[in-house]
Amino acid sequence: MTATAVEAPEAQPAAAVEKPLSWKMPLLLGSVGILSFIFFGLMTPGGGATTTFVLSRSGDLFTIPAFDVPSQPVAIALTLAATALAALSAWGVRNRRQFGVWLPSTVGLLVVLAVLVWAGAGKTATSIQITGLLIGTVVLAVPLVFGSLAGMLCERSGIINIAIEGQLLAGAFLAALVGGAVASATGSDAVGAYAGLIAAPLAGALVGAALTLFAVKYWVNQIVVGVVLNVLVVGLTNFFFGTLMKNNPELNRAIGLPDLPIPLLSKIPVLGPVLFDQNILVYSMYVIVAVLNVMLFRSRWGLRMRAVGEHPKAADTVGIKVNRTRVRNTILGGAVAGFGGAFFTVASGLAFNKEMTGGKGYIALAAMILGRWSPKGALAAALLFGFADSLREQFGIIGTAIPSQFLAMLPYLATIFAVAGLVGHVRPPAAEGIPYKK
Amino acid sequence: MSAEVDKTETAEAGKPPRDTRALLREIAESNSLVVVLAVVASLIIGGFLIVLASPAVEEALGYFFARPADTFKAAWDAVSSAYSAMFRGAVWNYNGDTFAQQFRPITETLTMATPLIFAGLGLGMGFRAGLFNIGAQGQMMIGAMLGAYVGFAWNLPPVLHLIVAVTACALGGALWGFIPGILKARTGAHEVIVTIMLNYVAANLLGFALSKDAFQRPGSDNPQSPAVADSAAYPLILGDNYRLHLGFIVALLAAVGVWWLMERSTWGFRFRAVGANPNAARTAGMNVSIAIVGVMTIAGALAGLAGSAQILGTERSLTAGIAGSFGFDAITVALLGRSRPLGTVMAAILFGGLRAAGPALQVQAQLPIDIVLIIQSLIVLFIAAPPLVRFLFRLPAPSREKVVTA
Amino acid sequence: MRLELKGITKRFGTFTANDSIDLLVESGSVHALLGENGAGKSTLMNVLFGLYDADEGEILLDGEPANFVGPGDAMAAGIGMVHQHFMLVHPFTVAENVMLGHEDVRGPAKLLDLEAARAKVKEISDRFNFDVDPDAVIEDLPVGAQQRVEIIKALSRDAQVLILDEPTAVLTPQETDELLGIVKDLRDAGTAVVLITHKLREVKAVADTITVIRRGKVVGTAEPTASQEELASLMVGRDVSMTVDKEDATPGDVVLEVRDLAVVDEAGIARLNSVSFDVHRGEILAIAGVQGNGQTELTEALLGLEKATAGRAVLDGEIITGRSIKDVLMAGLGFVPEDRTEHGIVADMTIANNLILDLHDQPPYAKGVALQPGVIADEARKHVEAFDVRTTGIGQTAGSLSGGNQQKVVLARELSRPLKLLIASNPTRGLDVGSIEFVHKRIIAERDSGAGVIIVSSELDEVVALADRIAVMYHGDIVGIVPPDTDRDTLGLMMAGAHEEEAA
């Protein structure tokens, strides 16, 4: 025999080799920390320049006085703290210690505060309106939250929903149309607005139904259907905007949902106006996020939906109707996005306008991915994007050296980083986009 | 499953005898018939919408029970005036006073088709290589941005200036296609998500550039660049009466080039193999990563050339809306053209015609231009789902249905 | 419970997968359904489980006709199935997988009662000594444990008939023994077990009744006391010893030298533990072993599809580890992959194109970057004729060919280069008898022309028929290399991890 058998393998269990260390997180945090130290720490004007922060608004229960902080020292301290946390994360990697999500979040918060200090430094005429910034965050996040929940509902059951944009737009359109019709019939704008809010999910559900028809019945590539449905909805809404609404102006008026301040709670400084002085759409958002988060992970419905999205055949073999689940979820998802679409018209007190969703559906898609297909995560990601948007508006007022376009890019860049695996791993439902054929 | 193996074992590939009935059946089952019927069905649905939006029909409906014929006449008038306006706007204006007026519509159609041809060719290549590039819009913007800068800021001799400007457009687009390509090849990042996101990044970069003096007209704060120099612009090929420019010819050449690349070159061979079965391609020694990056970069360059048709052809100065919605429409063009160069050119001309018909629709038939978008997306939806079309027209199902994936 | 299948017939197009099959299964017994791959066993069970509709015949439960529209009905009737490819949702925990489809809920909000599911898993797991943690996530569990979860899933639905579809295909010998113990326990607890397999040893170890299926028909029943040879000849319908006409090998010098080659997968698990061996010119080294013992990793590491984490392979003086696949192919390695449709052909491309997947950019098929369609077509016609590919033309897509003809296309392509070494993994899996013979002849012809050949096969018959030497793999190791006339018992023991000396 020419070849020799290898030494004594006592059928030992294959040895687990230690996973290689991943330095991505510390490197990312470190560069964020150091760059912000250079650009927002060191370059913040010194020499006694201060930054004014305003927290309270008139009408609050009690007032927190506006306060000044010495710009440069505070900015330097904040960015140094961020850099120190990055170092801590590096230490953690080396010693195989896991830190929670609090570490990167804190780094983010510190850097954001430093940027605010920097932006307001030495500006005596203007101040940083924290409350306004946060109100903007919540409000701008509303369509994103609904949109990403819609995406999640579809994708968790295995249907890719690129048509969120179209669903939002359809919802916005029908809300305005029905709102206008009911308002002119009843003579009450508020009644009209509520009627519009009820109609909005129907429009979204209709788009969802079209998506599921092509995806489930005809096995058409779901991305193709989504993209094309978006164009179709733009075409349809523009068409009716230019005909029906133009010929009947009463069908498209600026009517708005009334604000419903919650007694007492709405008077708490900062939190009150941000969270508890909103309209019914925002309150529903809180409820829907909470309910979906529980339902997705702890209800029979959620378990089955996730099973269908991960391993449809396994679901089928235990008697779950795969395609029925997908159809229902896709339509429900469409309805949720449509409901969120009402944000653009009746919930903001605006008339419908051509393509007024302006790509928010695609940012919602991004929020869903960053939020890792969970309602909680989607909320967090949407708030992050809302904050970036709100900051852009604030900076527009204050006037800073950061071009607004770069702030606007942040959500998109964050998403690219996420899907490229540079920040953690995102894993979509395994059976996503694959038609289930018996 | 064991049964599967045996099933393929017995699959016979015999062809049916070619008698007349078989021939008819073949036609009824063919893809081209589905394409034609999809267009017909879309025009019919568009007709319904036109009727729905027509004030005359609304009026006639008011006394429908008294004189129902009026309603039908009004409906017919609305539809026929709309579609004849479209014909006059896109093909031949038989109401025109001069030959130039009569002839202009078809040249407008070809002008509108030019960027669609370029971008559609690139997207079609991607589809065949299994890549879903939604990013032609962003690739066009970056291409147009670079091309515009070369066009208005540099001084070069006539022919050279055009060549350099066109190259700049292609390079910009190529860069914007390379990024999702390399991310896909290296990290597996899904190209659909990355290209969608890059579209918005590109739009913001363009907005940023237009807010800077370097890209603005001297003494102006408008987000609009100076016009590109004549030496960098595509020459008009039918004289000053028509907007049709050399870009159209370049687009046709590009179509031939893409055909040769995909069908007759070793590169295209690899692109196709990787698209159809990356595992087998890899096992046969092909470098899948290079193929992915290559396809995305070439597709980006073609989208950049679509940008050149805009900036160096019809628009001449850079604005935020330079790419229009050509990048998105090109997706539907590539799908309609079944990702093949000839199909893409024909689909682009069809959609270019729909676009060119827009103004005529608006002015002559008082209809929003957006009816065109509706017809366009319906066509693609129908074509993607042949069983639906067959169902609508009660056609026999083919013996073996191939599902459209891209 | 008494389950009876009467005259079950299932056709796919013109192909009859099950031809009027009768079967009787009773509580407290193990009924083995024995047959070769492709004999129609799985089809029959999918009919029984409500996944397929039978074209003819009926299913009787305790004498009553049952009509299962879907798996849900079958489960409700007390039939459970452990599929060959597990039906488990990977990111879910054991408890979630077990409860899926018949979830208990509690409280006013009707949330999942995970406590109850855990208790259930624990109870069944304890009853049969399964040692399964209800909160473990499936994707973290070894294959054997996943299979036990599948059994718990079925039992938690009070399955009285449990179908096990090729349950040992993915198991190590120890896990197999454990499973057979479990099967016995289940039988003793009163369950009717249907064991679908083509492995004689298992059948003999646990079966009370044996039904043998061949080409979709019941060809006989046997007592477990029947000898392995009797069972085997029933199963394959010919003399067991599969013979291939071949001359004795005239091995030349070493053409492939493998030293300490190792593969560690992404999860950090060692799949191939430093194996070393040589292959000579003009000999066939057959690699035997249960599927999943490192054979795939070995061949893929040689080609470069899988990255070798350590060691080297030298092909005729040229190091091929760490090189690109293209380089390795051009260095003279031919590769017939184990999964034809996944790695062998591009189904949507034409036969002509599939024949030049590897050489498409080499002369005479290409001049520079330009393909030469004329040359490609001419060569394709030659290959199609030489390899007897049954097709209507070289423009036909490879996907429309039968499995045997697809394999001929792959072979034609791989053998069209001058080869120093041919690696073929399960080259005849799923092929009809005629194609098998053809493929074997071609492989032997390649050996006789002076190339070294490595054949990987999980079919011992094929190994014995083709090999000039047999290497047995177990758990990522080569446990020994033995001559082809080694008796089967020894080979079997080696496949279970025993060394040559111990086994003999």
C-alpha cells in the first residue's frame, strides 16, 4: 500500500475553532469618535463662546430655564468621552467581552450632543430648541414607522414589499379624497379628516392585494412587481389629481386631524409636547408598534407568520396554509402603510399633491432593514432617521457648515453600511422573495 | 426527492408536428403575442380611465337614461381624441401645417427613447447576469454631473470635447455601478437595497453640487449649471428643426455593442453563465465576483451614457431633475424588452413615444400626462404575468410555462 | 391503530412512481420499506402524508377510508412524519418548532403558552432519553438532535404512526445506533413505525416486517430473519455484485499527492482533518463512506471551491491548493460534481455552451475575447455524438435533458481537456442502468489512458466495482486505504470509524 492512513482518529468530535475577532465595531466607533473630536471638538469656537439650549415651552407645567454651556470645553469633553467608549469597545473585543447595544447608542448620543453644541456655538441670536427638534423627530418618523411595519409584515411572511412607497402614496391620496368628500358633505373638516384616516388603509390594502396577486398567484418577481406598482400608483394618483381633484377642488382641500393633547401628560416639559400633544394617527402608531411587537414574537399568528417566511415547507407540513398566510399579511401590510400614508395629507393638514411621499417609502424599507425586521427595531430606526431629518431642519434655521444634503444622506448611507455587514449582521427571513410552489 | 430524478429522466423533448393547428397554437402560446396583447390590454384600461376623467362623459351620464347613446358617444370621443392626440404627439402629426411639424413627433419619440435605450441596455445586462440594478437613476445623475462639469468648465477642441464629456458621463455612471457591484461581490450586500439607497445619495450629491458656486451660473444662486459648450454637445442630426441628436445613433451602436458583448464575447458568456447558475459557473473556473463587478460597472457606464443623452443632448444644463424618471422607466423598458438589446431598443422607442405623446395629450386632449405612466406600468405587469394575459383574452395555456424572473 | 394502503398509484406525467402498492402497518411494530434510491418510497409516504394526491387507491385507518387533503389532515389522524430534509424552522427554538401548527395559547391576550410547549418537549424528551433542551435554537443543534426534535414534534401530536424517511442518511454511525434504539422504544410504547431506507443493516436490526419496493412496485415481503443477500437481491432485482468490465490497473507514478489537507468551515467546525494520500496514474482510487463525512469537502478543496485551511495538494509536481479554480482546471484536473444541476450544468444555457463552460475563453473556442460560434457548434456536435447525448440539437437547453444526458454533457466537457486527474463524485446518482454503464466505461477509459481517477460514492457497490484501491472516510478522516477485494463487513466497519486492523 502506498498511502498511509492518518494517525489515530478516535472519532473525536470535530473540534470547534475559536471564531476570529471582529474589529469592525471598535474601528467604526473609534473613527466616529476621533473624527468628531477633530471636527466638532477642536473646531468648535473657543474663547468663551457658549451654546444656548432651550428645553421648555410656554404652557408647560413648570419651566426649565434655558441654559448656556461653554461650547468648546463641552464639545471636547463629549467627543473625548465618545472616543473613550470606542476604546472600551476595543478592549471588549480583545477580551471577548460583549457589550450591549447601549455602547454604540451612547457613542451616537454623545456625538450628536457635541454636534449640537458645535452648531450653536457663539450664536447669540439663536438657540438649540431641544423640544422642537424632538417633536420634529417624532412627526417625521411617523410615515417611516408605518412604512417599515408594512414592509416587516410582508417580509416576515416571505413577500418582499418594495411597494411601500406606492402604498403610502395611495393612502395619502385616498385620505385626502375621502376626507374632502366627507368634509364637504358634512360641513365638518374634523369629521372629514377622520373619514379620510379610515379610508387610507383601504388604498394601501388594494396595492398590497395587487402585489400579492402577482407574487403569489403568478410568481412574478416580487421586486419587479413592487417597483412597477410604485410607478402605477404615481401614475394613478397624478392622473386623478390632474382630473378629478382639479375639476372638483372641494375633493382636495387642506383639512387636518385635530391635535388631542392628553391632559396633564402633555404639559410635562419636553416629553409632553413631543409625545402627548399629537393627533390620533401618532397615538395609533404607539399602539400598533407595541401590539405588533408582542404579536409577532408571542402570538400564534406571529409564530406562524415567521415560520412561513423562514421555512414555508415546514409550515406546510404542520398544516399551516402558506400562501393564505402570505396573502393576508401582504394585504394587512399594505393597509398599515396606507394608514401611515394619511400622515402626508389629513394628519398634517395638507392637501394632496403629486408624488408627495417623496421617497419616504424607500427610507421606510431602510428602517425595516436597520431595525432587523422587528417592530421595536423599526421604531428605533425610524426615529433615528426622523431625528436626522429634524436636525436638518433645525440646522437650516440656525445655519451651519454641514450641508443639509449630507444630513439627508445619513439614512441611506447607514443602510448601505448595514446591508454590507459593516455594522453587525442583518439577516432577512430565509424564504423571502421565493414563491411557494407545492 | 427520488421522484424528481425520475421525472426528469422521462422528460421528452420531442417537438409537435407542424400542422396548421399546431402552428396556431404555437402563436397563441408565444411570447410575442403576449407582448402585443399586454399592450392592447393596457391601452384598454387606459381608455377606461380616460372615460372616467372626461367631463363630457360625466355630463352625458347625468341624462344617461334619457339618451344613453350620448354617453357612449362622449366616451368614444374622449378615448379616440386622447389616443389620436397620442398618435399625433408620438408618430405623425397629420394636422401639422408644414412637413417639419408633421415629422417632428417621431423625432421627439426617438429623442425621448435615447436615454431609455442606454439605461435599459445596462439594466437588461444586469438582469441576464442575475443582478437587480434599481440604480440607473443615480448612475445617470452622477454621470450627468461629471459630464456637465467637463462640458461647461473645460475648454477643449470640438470633437475631443464631446468625446471627453461623454467619457466623463460613462465614468461617473460606472463608478456608481461599481459600488453596489463590489459590495455585492465582497460582502453579499443585496444590490437592490444598495442601488436604491445610492439613488438617494446621488440625488443629494447632485443637490449639494448645485448649491456650490462651481456648478452654478456666474452671479446666480439658482440650482442650475451653466449650459455645456457647443463643442461638448451631441450635434443635432436632422438639423435645427428637430431635437434628435447624435446620442441616438450612439445608443443604437451601444445596443449592437451590448449584443456583441453578451452573445459573442467571452465576457458575455461568463455574465450569462453567472446569471443563470453562479455555482456551476464557479465550478467551471469562472470568477463570479469579477463578473458581478464587471456587469454592474458596465451597466453603470451605460446609465451614465443615458445621463449624457440628457446633459449633452436635450437639456444642456444640469438641474436636480436632470435624470427625470428615465432611470426608473428604464427598468420597465428592460423588462419589456426581455433584457435583449433589440427588444430593449423597441421597448424604449415605445415608451419614448408614450413620453413624447405627453404634451400633446395635455394640450389637445386636456389629459394629464400621467396616463402614460399608468399604461407603461400596466404593460410591464401584464407582460410579467403571461397567465393573466391569457386569462383575460381566453387563450390556451402553453404546454410548458416559463416563469418570468427578471 | 391499523393503517392500510390499498392499490396506491401515483403518476408524474408519463412516469409511474407508485404502481398499485399495498401496505399494512400495525401498532407496536416496525415496518421497513426497503428500496433503492428512486424506487418510489418517498413518493408513497408523501401520498400517505397528504402532500401528494394519489391517482388511484385508498388509505384505510382502522378499516375506515381516509382522505387527506393536506398534511394537517394526516396529522390529525395520528400520522407523523420525519422528513429526510428536516422541516424545522432554523431561527426558532425547539419548543417553538414543536408547538408550531398546534399552539396552545393562554391568558386574555391569547399569547403563546411557551411554558406548556417546554413542558411537553421535556416530558417526551425525558420519556425517551432524548436529552433535548426546549430552549435551544435549532440552527445551533447537531443533526442528530434536530432529528430527535422532529420525532418530538410528531409525538407531541400524538402520532400513532410515525414515518421515518431515510432517517440515517445524515447520521453518524453512533447517532444511527441511538436512533435505532429510539425506534425500538417507540415500538415498545405502542407506536407503529414505518422506516423508509435502503440500508440493509438497519432493516435487519429493527424491522418486524419488511416490504421491498423496486421501480414503484412492491416486489416482495420478507422476514427480518432473511439474509442481507436475499434482501439485497430483492431490492436491486439482479445479482448484488455489480460488475464492470475492466482490466487490472497498471498504476504509474504518483500524479496527485495530498498532504495534511484540512478544511474548517465558517462556524469553526473542522470538516476535513489533515488527510494525506496519493493517487497514481492509471488507477482509480474510490472514496467510500457515509455521506457527509468529509468527502465533499475533500473534493471541493482539491478543486479550490472550498478553501483549504491547511495542508497542500500537488498535481504532477504543481501545487494546486491556494490556486484559482481556473488554474487548477487548466493544470489538468477534471471535476464531475456531486450535484449535477447545482454545480454541473447551467440549465438555461444550450448544450453547446455547457460543453465549453470551462474552455470558453481558450482557443479554438475564442479568439481574444471573441467567441467562435462556428467552432463551438462543430465541437459540440462531435461531443454529442461521441458521448451519445440524446437530444434534438446542440441548441437545446441543458435543463431540458434527462439526468443521464445531462451527466453525459458534464463528462464530455470534463474529459475534453487533457486530464491528469479526474475527480467524479457520485457520478451515477439518479441515472438509469444504461447511462450508469456508459459513465462507468468512460471513467475506466480515462484511467486506461493514464489519468489518475478519484471516485467518491456512497454506494458501496459502485465503489467495489470501480476501485483499484478504496479509501474509507469517516468524520473528516481517511480511516484506511484498502484493496478492492476487501470484504464488505470490513468496509462497513471502517465506514463506521473502525481502523483497518480492527475491522479485519
